[in-house]
Amino acid sequence: MNINGSTRIGTILIVLICLAFLSGCGKQDQDLIDTGYEAIESADYDTAIQCFTDALEEGAGERLSYRGLGIAYLGNSAYPEAVKNLETALLYGGFMPDKLDYDINFYLATAYYKNGSAAKALEVCDAILELSPKNRDAMYLRGSIRLKQGDYESACRDFEKCIELAPSDMETLISISELLTRSGYKQIALDYLEAAMGRTDSKSMSDFDRGRICYYEEDYENAKTYLEKARDSSNPATALFLGRTYEALGDYNYASSVYTSYLTGDTSNAEIYNQLGLCRMHQGLYEDAAQAFESGLSVGDSNCRQELMFNQIVANEELAEFEKARGLMEEYLKLYPDDVTAQREYIFLKSR
């Protein structure tokens, strides 16, 4: 649950509600909407946009289609379009808000925030929580926004309530810890993690969760032990944390083998390609790194696109491919013009 890069896109597909609404559509319309949501799950946002657009042209499934368009545009970092379509989706709701309205509003708050309207995002979160006080998604998002705005105490109240409502939810706990660490509150983040490890119900905690917590606590030897026990060739999160643990221990060869072993069976994970590229950079294998970043970009996951593009530029610089790096940087700055670090790097590249 990360609003800084890996926003929760496509994780709250309310299947029963969708089926209820789709029952009034023709089969072709239903297929288009189903395919659109399947494309969102696969981070294929361009395909999703086309499916929902076609469904709207058929005149059916407006609420779900506009919702889908909003989520897909959010995934493509097209935030004004996301806001517009999510606002439209709300117009097709009933007099009394239902679960789908809460869901749409959650995405709308995310889109507002990503579009630079933090105040509107907070208003939406407040409205959701007024009607649904235990809505953890809205609670987490509001806390994240407050933390970004420097309102640490209010953010922590949201986070603590979020954890209190579901103390065994490690995903939320670790996401909160990551946010606090990035915002300069590393010790507070560690306190949250240590509290989780010390709870009496932690006996039921999986080896994977224990390993992740040890990793964030920088207890890499124990992290390695737990994550090796939890190792699952089909789970990208296990591969990521295990590989990163070996990187932290300085064993880049083994870390690389963890990533490549996973990618042998699944070539659709952009984050693992990115981590493999970074690992290869540490090894001084810049051609391999550039290839890993390029492969990651070909997956089409917008959540990793910015980091992959920037890392690809750095790899080409290390290869002294300055003309190629300059061209890639120009493309990068068209998409991310506010990146000050990239602006400075572009000045350097133009001088080479």
C-alpha cells in the first residue's frame, strides 16, 4: 500500500458487485468489461482503456466502465483523466452510497493526491471515514497524505488505528513502516515492527513475514534464514526480499541467481528485472544491467517505469553510451519533467 510509486491499483476488484451490474449487459459488453478488469490486474492499462472505451460506445456498464477507465488512467499516471472518469463513475451511483461508491471514492482520493490536490484527497478520505469509520484503505491513504504534508501526529493516529483494526495484516504494517522510514522516522517504523514481532499472536506469523521484518530491522542473517525457509519459486515477493537480503550481505552473485531463477519461470515482473539490473550494476556488469532494465520496461508496468527508465540511463552512462543515454534522458524528462536529479544529469549528458 504505497502511494509513492506502487499505488494500490487493481487490488480492490469487487467481484460480486461487478457481476450484479454486469447482469444487465449484453454478453459482448460483459466480455469487454471483464477483459478490461483482467487487463488492469495484469497492469496492461492501454488494453484496459480500450476495452472500457468500447464498452461505453456500446452504451452499457457505464458505472463500471468509467470506474475502470479511472483506475487504468491512474495506472498510466494520467491523473487528470483518472479524476475525470472516477468523478463520472460516481454520477451513476444510487441515492445511498454502497460499497462500490466507497471503492470509487478511494481511487478518486488517490487520483486527486497524485494530481497535486492533497486537500481534495483528504476531503474524500474524511467523507469515506465519516460514513465507514473502519475503512482501512481510506484510513491508510489519509495517513499517508498527512505524513507527506508533515502532519506526523495525525498520520500516526491513522496508522495506529489501521493496525489496531487488523493486527495480523503484515502488508499494511510493512507499508506503514516503509512510509515512515522514507519520511525520516526510521526508529518509529522499527518500533512498529518490533511490536508486531513481540505480540502473543505472532506465533502464527509466517516465515516470510518474519523474514521481511528482520530485513527491515537490518537483521540480515535471521532474515536470510526465514526467507530461505519461505522460498517459493512462484512468489515474486519472496524472491525480491531474499535477493535484497543477500545484496545487503554483500553476496551479489547469489542475489543475482535468486532473481534470474525467478525470471526463468516468470518474465512478467518488472520489479525483479529492476532489482536484477541494480545488482548487476553493483557487480560492474553494466551491459547485463542495461539489458535487465530494458526487459523490465518491456513488461509495461507503469508502477516501475520511472525507476527503470532512470536506471537504464545510468547503465548506459557507465557504458560510455552517452548519445544513447542523452536520448533516453530526453524521453524520460518528457514524462517526468519535475525530476530535479534528472535535470542535472541531463546538463552533464549534453556536455559529453
